[in-house]
Amino acid sequence: MANEPLLTSAASAPVGDDERELAQLGYKQELHRGWSSFTNFAISFTIISVLAGPVTNFSFAWNAGGPIAISIGWPVLCAFVLLVAFSMAELTSAFPTAGGPYWWSAKLGSPGWSWITGWMNIVGLVGIVAGVGYGAAIFLQATLADYSLNVLGINFATTNPSTILHETFLLFLIILVGYTVVNIFADRLLAIFNNVSVGWHVLGVLVIIGLVAFVPSHHQSFSWVFGTRFNNTGFHGGLTGGLGFWVYVLPLGFILTMYTQTGYDASAHTAEETRGAAKAAAQGVWRSVFYSAIAGWALLLALLFAATNVKGITTAGGGAIPVVNLGLSAWAAKFTLIIFTVGQLFCGAAGLTSASRTWYAFSRDRGMPGWGLFRRVNAKRVPLYAVLAVSVVSLIITIPAYFGTKTGVPWAYFAITAICTVGLYLAYIIPVYLRLRAGDKFQPGPWSLGRHYKWINIGAIAFVVLVVYSLDGPTSTAGAPWDHGFTWTAFNYSPLVLVVALLVGVWWWAGAKNRYHGPVRTIDEAEFEPSPALGGSPAVAGGAE
């Protein structure tokens, strides 16, 4: 009986174990299930991207904590991130669906828990697409500037801050269009890109470490890398000791690690496209975090040992680009920036895949406005309208980056990184809390934490409390409303995610609770309704290729 097909029809072959398990969870197979366990791991590893987050947010940790916030802060925080990843892996194994966190919250809690989780997940994932895409544009502009390119009248070597902002936004727009085209028309090619991306990230880190080790004439000392503290935030009188530094200033730099180590829920969101998902997707969640932690630490230490021109780096904002340009020779700096930029392009494309699958799944369960459109898949089993929706919203929330300060800092843009980090971790931890509450009533899948789930879940919850605390405060005195030098261009807009959560809650009580009832069993529609594919052809349960 175990090997008999769950459902068959004249147009379909007997379903396999994955399709049978998905049907038991209430869904027919609509997406193409062609991904291997490695590809599933690869998409999360690519979205985490140690060539993206650590370098685009390097300045936060440099200015708020200094080298110790990076050299020591990274491995310590990654250990806590692993607790979250382990907790999510167990849930992924039990419920291998594209919905991921919001689906888990529905099964372990209620439609209300599911509703808030789904919206936090959407906010966070759209923020990743926007943040990574714009970060890639920043590095691409810097790379083109190093080569002094002048294309169609656009001078990328300009030093005018306003012009650089406009060029960067143009590059972001081009990159976003590229992400969208690849996700719509090259789904199988995208899987190959994710596999190649793993190699690019690993080899890229090794090459950068080699360049840093052999190109500079001298390096920073071990004691400097693991013992030096900076406080360029203006808070606590610029002191690098005392309660104010350890309790407020240092945690501001944690965004480097926390923002980087996000997006690993992609392995859960692509479970319906992965073979052997109950195990493969669960392993993809935690393995992507573990190996990214190792590779990211190696990369960050390499940058710190190369950061010999401390004054120049700080004057330039404390970012990774000045570390590279001031610490390496011209040819090595160009090569390094290319490695970073390509890695970020891989990352953003994978981010759009994950975000669109979440948008699609939440729409399939009637959670998104316009769900009837966004639940559709095209002839190639790609959620076309969900991809387009994520791209458009990502563009809209990045518009503030077109404007900036006189020094070229994008107005209100960098808050996107904090917003998506807080949103994602809230979405991650709600189902973890519900699993902890369920206790022994929870039915685990093939990959389980066993009796260790309690301390792992509690540690994960405590860590997310730290995430929300550390990312929602002003990052400099210029962004503190009570400071005489306050300016809106320096304000940290990340608390907006909590406002969004409140609005979503009000929306729920105002009427959404009467329309959203949690996951919808599409398997029941299989024999009776047209497929949501664009052609409207009859649907067949378990119709995987």
C-alpha cells in the first residue's frame, strides 16, 4: 500500500513520495520538483551570501564596536543564529511546503498567528530583494568607477555624490530587471546558477584571502584584530568602554551578522521544488547557516588584517570598499570588487526566487490581496505574477535611495536592511515559539531535534529578542530625535516593521479574520477545478514531471 499512488488520472503518472506527502499536507504538485538536495542548500547559502551582507554592512560594525564587533561578534552571533536555524529545520522537516513559517504557525497555532507570520515574512523577503539588489548596484558602480568607464555619456568615474546616487539607482533598476527575467524565463537555469554560486562564494573567499595575504606589504596584528574597539556613533561620548558602550553601542554593529544570516528559510520555501524535501530542505536550512558562518568569518578576518589605513577607512565611512581600495593594489582591488559584485548578483536573484514562492504560497492560501492572480503559475510552473509583484514592490521601497545627503548617503535606504532583518526574524521565531508551546504534541518529521528542542528553542527566542532590541534604536546621534543635530536622513526607520505588524494586526481584527482561515487544501480541487496555470488546463493531482 505504501507504494501505491495517492491519485492518478489518464493524463498523469503515479505520484512519488514527495507528491504524496505534499498531498497529505493538502496541496497538489504545481511547481516543478526538479531540485536536488544540494540545489536546495545552495539557494539558502546564496541568499545568505558572505560576499553580500558582510561587505555591504561592514561599516555598521566598524563604527559601532570596531574590529571586535566583527572578529569576535561574528562567530558568537552565528552560534545563536544556528539555534534559530536548527529550530526551523525541524519544522521544515515536519511541514515541507512552500509556505514555510506562516504555514507552520497555522498548524501549530491559529490563522491569526499564521496571518502575522506570513506578512512579516513577506516584508522581510521583499526587503532582501531590495537590499541585496541595491547593495550589488553600489559595488557594481564602485567597480565601474575603478575602471573609469564612460558608457553612453554616463561617467562612472565621477566623484559627484549626487551623480553617484543616480548612477547607482540606474544600475539597481537594470539588476532588478535582470533578476525578474531570469526568474520568469530561466527557472531551470536559475537552479544551475544557485549551484554555481556555491562554488563562486567558496572560491571567491579563498581568492580574496590569498590577495589579502600576499598583496599588501604589511598587515594588522592579531591583537589589533581581536582587541581593538571603535565608537564612531557619537553616543556615549565616543568612549569604547563602560556600560553605554557594551549595552548600546556594540549591539548596533550586530546588524552585520544578523542581516547577513537571513534568508535561509529559502530552503523551506523551495521544498515543493526539491526531491526528498522532508530531509533535504531541513538540512538545507541549517547547513547554509553553518557553512556561511565559517566562510564569512574567514572573509571578515581577511578584511580586518588588510585594514591598515584606519584613518582613511573611517573617513570614507568605514565600509568594505575603502578597506579594499586602501589596503590592496589597484589590480587586486578591482579583482576583489568583481568577486563581491558577482556574488551579490547571485544572491539577489535567489532572493527573488524565495520571496516570490512565499508570495505565491500565501496567495494560494488566500492571504494576499489579489490572491486569485498571484497563485497562478505559468506553463513552466513558475509563479509569474508573484515574481512580478515582488519585483515591483522591491523597486517602490528602494525609491528613497535615489535621493541622499550631500555626501552621497542614500536617504532612508540603509534602514531597509534592518527592516528586513527584524521582519524575517519575527517570522522565524513565531512558529518556533508555537512549537515550544506544543511540546510533545508536536509530530516531528525525519529530521528532528529530539529532546534537545527545549533549550534550542528557548535560546533561539532569546536571540531574536536581542535582534529586535539592537536593530530598532538610532545608529548615530544625528539620527536621535532628542539630539540637537538630528536629521531625518540619519533616522533609523527599522521600527516601522513593528508599525507594520501592528497595522497587520488591526487589519486582521477589522475583517481579515473573516476571510483568511489558514492553509487551503488545494488537493481537494485537483479533480474538479481548472489549474491556476495560465493556460487553464485541467489540473491533475501529483502531476509532477
